[in-house]
Amino acid sequence: MALPGLAVSSPSGQLTGQGLDGYYRDGIRILSRCEVRAGSGEPLVVQGRLLAAHRARFVGTIRTTGERGPDPEVRMERLRSADGTEQLTFRSSATRPLRLPVEIRLGTDLAELGAVAAGLPGPGLRAAVHGSGLRWTAPGAHAVVSATPAPQDAMASAGLLRWKLDLPPGGHCTIELRVRLELDTDLPPGDLPAGQRRPGDAQAPGPRPRTPVPRTRGDRPPRPWSPARLECDDHRADALLAGSLDDLYGLLIRDPAQPVDTYVAGGFPWRCGLAPAEALWTARMLLPLGTRLAAGTLRALARTQQATPGSDFGRIPGALRDAGPHAPPSCTGIEATLLFPAVLAEARRWGLPDQETERLLPAAERCLRWLRNASEEADAGSGGYVPDPAPDGPYRSETQAHAHRAALLGADLMDACGASDAAALREWAADLRARFRTDFWIADRAGGRPAALLAGDGRPLPHLGSSAAHLLDTGLLGGGTLAPGLLDAAQTDQLARLLRGPALDTGWGLRGLGAKESGYNPFGHRSGAVRVHETAIAVAGLAAAGHEKAAGALARGVLDAADSFGHRLPEMYAGEQRTADGAPVPHPAACRPAAVAAAGAAQILTALAGLRPDVPAGTVTVRPLGSAPLGAMQFTGLSVAEQPFAVRISRLGMGMVEAAAEGLQLGS
């Protein structure tokens, strides 16, 4: 994957036209079939693996007429790149010259990625001979395959290219295919392009977001994060960080409106374009690797912000998404709107330059104005809580956590930039905090639990799931301190016990809905599946709240799961309980790679180091977990104040800064 291009196949490397197989560009399948035959039949592929997120290698052997014994004399190496390039190299070990017949069967349907992923591909198209290859045409689009060297025979009716290669003893020969998309006209910008909405997701009310699949050309954008590396006693952690950053680079795309700005797409296959909340979460979780991704993401989203006067003024558009069996869909636009000022405020603490902060401040102020207006205009019975998605509720627990964090970090940002309304935001947050601790807490003999939401009439919904972890995510203020949480100390301790209990913790991560709750489904998107993103939030929140044992256990569980997935974590996996000889079960509709899963893995690992910078004040605090759950760790290539930062954590949980920006002082 190197968006907007990607390729999908089985480990054999053959594109069969079945399932998701194919080359894609701009959300269109430009090649669904690319099957190679050589010698006396199909190559026997003995290895297929990713070399990087954008490149794969397949190695096979080929039988030829007249071979004696079990040892093949010809091997094939197939190198595939997401940009639409495929190199087939045939190498001979024979002691005699060989004439090797090669044929490649090609085809496409020019179907949209979203339709293919949903199992609704289009009919195969008829090819025409075009130059040194083939061409397929559909309304408004053409797919073209060219070959070097040119084939000796091209059969358009069968979609077939043929060669007879002369291989000298010990020699080799390479065929290169290039597949490209040609568009007659640009497609009209849509609200959610192909490949960006999962089946079952709904559309947000009101004005639709305009997020067409980016059609950028030219070189891949540079990585907007530092080249971080980890050396850990548990080497699986090293591989997980490297693999996660590689996945994120495969998902990196330029903003069509301003190509200098980059952000990370949500994931393959459902969200290959801008997913506002997920893009912001990804940027926030990667702040230890620099602020450039956050800056590009914030600028791109500021351009989508609602500017028309009215109830939606200042809101960032976003789709509705499934919220499980007990609640209507939630709005990703509301989540993104509340995340925006928090990400900007924390990026400033990590070293976002002042001019960038000032440039983005007006958009953050509009988000905060929407927050205040939304709480004031909500139904009178809500008590001033922020509704999601409609003005009459429901009032979700995690939405209040996002709103509370936005208000406190937004006030911190306003003070720093000399803007007004900081005091009013803090007063609003304090009032929300006082009411939340009563209205959203359900007392019981086991110690109580937070309500998942309040219905429009004020009734609390008691179902417990991993979304409760958002209550522990308070946000970073100055001097290495954290913002106060919505829960008091006793409630926080009780929530930590619940998150560590077997009803929520599978041993591989947290269930979206507790195993004892009605409607629990281990494969449910929000009703039981493990979501890496929310487990990462729980690890960081538990560590910050002093619950190191629980944080360490969750971190080890996700690391064990990542080992089963080849260090490429999916967005989610089944919430089945871990057994001694078991492995996490993949979810059939999960994005993989997924931005929030890859960034969540990075957050879990960096959270163990406990970094809390305050670049404007010239300090950084290091508070690693004393339990050192993964043993000794050494991070190099992190970024604080836009300068390299390195820290070593001993097996005793002691932290030592080994490289930092000049003038940056170690805080207490």
C-alpha cells in the first residue's frame, strides 16, 4: 500500500479476480486478474512476503519440459509495488540454453473499491490491444497495462500476453508490467468515496463532508515523523514499532486541496481517504515522533470546518458510525471537533512552532465555540451535557470526556496565545466534572461503574465496554501535569479494576462490550471485538493514573496479539477469551492496515516511557513505569522541540535521557 495506490493478493502473488484481488488506484480496481504461467504450468510459489508496506516479493519455481529429477532448473522472482509496477525475473540454473514460454492472463472490471470489498464487483470488461499491452474502458475511466519487452503475441479477447524467453545457461530475463489509470474527467467530490465507508456505517446529518479520494501524482510524500527506533528486551516490541510506522507510511496521503499537507487515511479497505476522527487520533498518538503530521492533519481538517452561521458553525464534518446494540450511531464529526483543540494544544507542548499554533488557533476557537453552543442548545433535561449525534441526545460518556478535555486543553491554549474565554471554559469544565461524577456513576455492591450514556430523558445506560477508557484520557497541560479527570480518585481506581477484570480484558486487549453484558458479540464492531485503539488509550490512561500493573498487563496482551498478526495489527479482532494454546481470531471486516491500530501500537510502547514535555517552558519529564513490563527499553529517534530525543528505560523502571534539544531541562 502506498495510497492512492495499493495491491492485494494471496501469498501466491497471483491476482485471480476473486475477492479483493487486484491493483487499485484512486479507489478503482484497475487490474483484477494477473495470472502467470511459465514452462509447463503455473509457478509453484514457495514464499510470498511484504518487503515494506508498499512492496511485496514472491519466489516460485518453474518446471520445464525435459527436466530430470526433483530439482527445478528455473526459478521466478516477482516484485510487486503498490504504484502499479510488477517485475517478473526468470533465472535459469540449467547447463543448457532454455526457451521458456511465458503467458500472463490479465483482466479488470474497473469496479470501485467499496463495491469490491462489499462483495459486489462489476462484470469483467473486454480488452483491446494497446501499444505493448492491453487497455480496458468503462464510462469515464480506462485501465492500461504496458509490458517491457513487448509481448510476441497479444490476444485481446482472452486478455492474454505471451512471450518466448531465451535463457542462456545460468542466465536470466525480466518482464516488467506497468498498470495505470486514465480518467476522462475528475469525478465529482463526494462525502465518502469508494473504500471509505464500511457496510452498516450511516451518514451524518446535515452538510456532508467533502473528502474525495486524493488523486495526487508524483513522488511519495516524505514521512512527517521522525525515524524512531526501539531496542527492547522483548524484541517483538522492536518489530511492532517498525512495522506500525511502515503501515502508517503506506496510508499516508497528500491533501488534494494543499498537497504540502499530509495526513493518514483510516485504513484498507473501508477508509482509504480522510477519516477525520481517526486522522486526528493518529496524529495525536504519534506526537512523540514529532508535530509535522499533527500540523498537516489539523490544517487539512480546518479547511473542511463548517463556516456557515448556524448550529453547525465550527463543527468538523464526519460520518455516523455503529455504536453497538444499545445506542444509536455516534458522529465521528463531533469527536473530531472535540479532538481538534486538544491535539493542537498538546502539539504545542511537544514543540509545534508558535507560528503554526497561531495559524491554527482560529479553527480551534471555532471548535470550542461549537462545543459551548452545542451544550447550551441541547435539550433542557440534559444538564448541559454535549449530545451525540442529535441535539436531543443521547449523551455519551466518552463524548463528555472528549468535551471536558477539549475545554481544559483549549483554555490552556487560549491563555498561552492571549485569547479570551479561557476562564469561561475552565468554569464550564468544572461544572461538567461536578455533575458527571454523580449523574454518570451507577453505584452497586461491586463498587459501581460509569454509565455508557444518558438517554434523552436522563436515564443512565449501565452497559460497560472499552469506551470507558476514554475517561482516563485527560490530556497534557504545562509542566508535565495532566488535566483533571471527569472521575474522582475512588471512581478512577474502580474503573481501573473493571478494565483489568476478565469481563473486559480478553488477554489480548479490551472488549468493546463486556462479556457479561446483554448483546455481547465477540465479533461485534462495538459490541465485543477488541479495538486496538481503545486498548492503547487504556494503557496510557492507566499508566498516567498510577495503575502500572494493569497498564503493563494490557500492553503485554496487545504485544502477544501482534505477534500472531505478523506485527501488523488489524483495526480489531474477535473478543474471545485467551487460552493457553490459543491465538487471537481475525475479524472479517477489520481494516488492515489500520491507522489507529498502528498508531495505537506506537502509543502503547511510548506510553511505557512516560514522556511529558513542555517545550514552551523548556522542560521534559520522564516518568516510566516502575514495573518495566517489557524489560529494558531504549528509544532513539523520537522528537521533542523538533529535535532528536532519546531515552533509556532500565529493567528497574529508571529513565535516563540520552539525547535532547539544547536547553531542554529535565523536569521533576
